[in-house]
Amino acid sequence: MAPAASFAAAYQPHIGLEIHVQLITASKVFCQCRNAFGDRPNENVCPVCLGYPGILPALNSEAVLGAYVLARALGCTLSTRTVFERKNYFYPDLPKNYQISQFGAPVGRDGAFTAEIDGLRAPVGIREVHLEEDAGKMIHAGDISLLDYNRTGTPLVEVVTQPELTSATAAEQFLEEFRRTVRFLGVCDGNMEQGSLRCDANVSVNRAGAGLGNKVEIKNLNSFKFVRNALAFEIGRQTAILEEGGAVRVETRLWNENRDCTEPMRVKESEDDYRYFPEPDLPPFCPDEPFFAAVEERLVELPLARRDRLREQYAVTAQQAAFLTAEPDTAEFFERTVAAGGDASLAARWLGADIRGYLNQRRETLAGSHLTPERLAALLAMLNSGAVSGKIAKQVLAKVIAEDRDPDAVVEEDGLRQVTDAGVLRPILERIVADNPRVAAQIAAGERKPAGFLMGQVMRHTAGRAHPDQVHALIDALYEPAQNGESNDRD
């Protein structure tokens, strides 16, 4: 339901995101159960995360550190005294019927995160960052709903932005940059399809310049596409209601990807409805100077900054820099390749094209493949020196990845080194000319048409190992007698 172009410009969307980040930790946030995705249902549970009477939570220091690192990277003011509270609500997949979360004193407040949106960079305000426990997972099968409590108690950081995004595509691009950031920080794997990164989107539409309108929350968006499509639909729906003189209902909605629309879920609750009160079994956490020092040690160069540095330091293109910083493993691999002596321009080009394509075919990751930065640097050095041609280099790459062999071993053992010796190539070329009298006649007449044919034949006879420049020189030499008015007949 998109608004007509005639009145769409009169309305302004205001979008804020609540991004849920599952932290990478060995155990859950308030118990010692294993924190892992994909295990058998209800395998990683205990009396604490199952909400048994009389249980006592114990705070996971690793989770707290991860939350503070993320808040610091988002430019937040870090809390020197953070408090946990009970958020009271009926959760079918959280047995206690309350969630241990933060409200009055979160980990961080008042930050800003810069993302590149439609080619322009601008900071988006971060209202707060707080640490809480995740709920379990509901599995619906026909008329039956099953509960898997493995995810219950997983450490979850919620990042709440200010409503400063103004379009569905802007929200999508912001979330993409955010995902890169948490992966570079190492606090979350960012796998949206597994639910470790997901978001709720708050959107209100009002006449331009009139401020915020009535807010609608869209719950549980777990892909960039769903974020974009759900927001685009909801902006159109609200705009059409306003244009007809109606009022947008404040409510929570779900995205139905099968029907490409949002649907009502419940009337939007307020913060008062949750009846927050301090968690009696967890004292306030008051970080000391060594803790803050540990936070600083965990900080890394963020994707946007690294993108800029790679362009300046290695003269790669903007597109190459964007690809190299899309994943932390790729950025590290690239810089280690250059440090090992690889040509930066070639490394960027090969990583973005041939290597990526070959790994995609094999369904392998760069980090999980047999290709190492040292092996890539060695292969590029052989390509630069003329020891192998581009075509042969691609064959060598395939063998390195498939067979776990070093490039120099592949070249020597498989006889792939490029042939540059004119004494080897000249007899091959002469035999081809002799076997093709018509070609010989054309050469004698000074026609250049056979040159391409001859190059292709020499490459075929040498399995692509002939050096093109050397072959070109030998072909040019065939024309010299004709150019000098001499016979090309050697008899």
C-alpha cells in the first residue's frame, strides 16, 4: 500500500531501530549452560534458565565486558554503575514470566554511530545500550506450538537508536553497517538467519516538519530484506491513513513475508506496563579502572575507518575497499597478503573476483580454505614476474585450494611454468605455419589476419604456458621478410 506520488513528499517518516545482538560467550548470561546454536532442543538448560523456584542468577563477566565494548564502540557514555531489573511480561518461551533486563541504568547512553547511507555519511544517535537475557524459541507446527529453551538466558545486548532514519533503504544500510561493526568487534557473529542479530523497527509518519507521529513497532525482523520491505510497506500504510484524514493506531505489528504486508499483533504496551523493579538477586555492577582498561583493549579499527585507510594506504578502489571490509576475515587476509609481499592491487582484485567465485562454488569460507595470505602472495609474485600467465595462475589457485599445495609446488610438479624461451617456442610456431600453407601465403603477402590464429595455436600446443609477449615477437618476426621485400621461402 504505497502512497501516491502527489502527496508522498508531504509526509516524513521517522524510524528508530531496536537491534538485538546475541553476544559470543561460552555460557549464558546468568548460568553456566552452554551458549551455542544448533544443539538438540532443550539440551542446554538448567534450573536457572528454566526458572525453577529458589534459583539464583550469577552474572557472566564475559557478557558484561562484551556489552561495554559494543557501547564504547558506539560512542556511548559508559555507566559506572549499571543495574539489572525485572521486566514483567508473559513470555511463553521464558519460564520465569519476567526478563532480567536493564531500564534505569543501562550499560551506555547517548552515543552516535556513523553509517554510509546512499553514499553519504552521517551519525545516527544511540539512545541506549543495555544487557539482558534472551527468550527461548517457539516452533509452530500446525495447531501445536513447541518450546525450545536452549536460547533462554543467552546474553543479549539491545541497542536502541534515536528515530533519525528517514527511509526504509536508510534503515537497511544502517543495519548492514552495524552488522559489519559487531563482527569486526568480535562480540557477535551477525548471523541473522540464526537469530543472533535481529531487530524491531519503530516507525511513525507525520507531515513534514511536524515532528514524530504515532509510533508503530514492527517485531522480529531477521533479514535486511525484511527490514526494508516491512518499513516500506508500513510507511505507505501510515501515509495513506493520514492522507485520508485518519489516525494511525499505536500498536505492535508483525511482518508477513508471504503476503508482503504488516499485520496487527497487539496494542503497543508502554514502559509502565512492564512494571520494572530492581532484580533482588543481582547487585549493581560497578566497573573499576582495570575493567575499563580491558574494554579499551578490545576495541578495534571499525569498518568505515578501515575502508578509508585501505583506500589511502593501498590505493584500492572504493568498491574494492567496501568488499574487503565487508567481513573482518577478508580485511585481515588482504593486509596479511600485502605484508607477505603480495601486490595490493592484484590481491584486492583476486580476492573480489576469482577467489570469491571459486570459494562460493566450493561453499567454503576464506578462513576455512587451504588458501593462506602467504600462498596468495607467492602466486601473485609469480604472476607479476611472468612465471605464470593469468590463465595458468587461475589453474594454480584452484589446485592450491582443492589440494592443499603451495603455488610453487603446483607450478613445478605439474609443469605449469610459463614458457619464455624463444628457442622452444620458435619451432612450435614454424611447425604450425608449415602445417597451414594458406596461413604461410597470407604471411608472405604481409596480411596480419593470421596473427590471432597463430597465437591461439601456439597457446593450444603449449597448454596455455607460452608467454604472450614472446609469441607476439616471434609472429612479428615472420613478417619481416615480407616487409623488406624478401621471400619468406626458406628453401
